[in-house]
Amino acid sequence: MGNNVQILWQRFQNWLTMMPPTSTLVRAYMWVIGSRGNH
């Protein structure tokens, strides 16, 4: 499961680089999810 999440994370980041305008908004969204997952 860990590997799957890592691959999806990399793909998502690659997709973000293609859409700079929304990168900031999505990054904040990812940060919220990341903080939740770490807990």
C-alpha cells in the first residue's frame, strides 16, 4: 500500500507541475491531507 501511495503522490506532483495556477491551492489541500495521514 505504501508503494501505491508513493506512486500516486509522484503522479499527482507531476500533474501539478503541468498546472502552475492551481498548484498553490492543491498544495494547501495536499498539506491538509498529508497532516491527517501522518497522524
